Amino acid sequence: MKKLPPKLSEEIFLNLDYIICRFMKSKVAYKINQNQKDVWFTVKKVQEQRLHPQYHFHLRFNARDKWNDKDDNLDIDFYIDEESAKKLKELIGGKDVKT
């Protein structure tokens, strides 16, 4: 696994109300209980060497697939650029967002 990029900001922790993670072809769907306490959702600004700054979203949770009677810990990381972060900020602020 690669080393995480250097942080450009503090990391903030956010509460999540509900998560479902579906795999459409295999018909697997892991989901959490409403307001489950063992969920980690963080956001921080980072910058890989020789790349533009990005916002790193990290989501980790224990979930259950009731259809297949399976439990698993899922860990999801995704990165957005600053232009996408501006759109997200506008949306949260109630402004019209250009797509």
C-alpha cells in the first residue's frame, strides 16, 4: 500500500447518518445501521508530489450484506480537485452549481 500524501490542512471528522455500498453485478449490498457509531468519515486537504492539491475523503465502516449473510469492513478513499470542492461548497451553501 502506498504512503499517504502530506496534509495541507487539519483533518475533520464528520458524522454519517446512513451508508449503502452496492456491487450491481454480484448483487452484494453492504449497509450500516442508521447512525452506526463505528463509522469513520474524514476529509483533509493533501498534495501528492508534483500534483495539484486535492481533498481526500476517507470512509471506513463495518457493514452487513443481509442477502448473502456476510459482514465486512469496508474502506473507501476518494480524492477531488479544488474545482470540484468549490462546487460542493456552493451546493452546501445553497447556491446554484454549474456542472
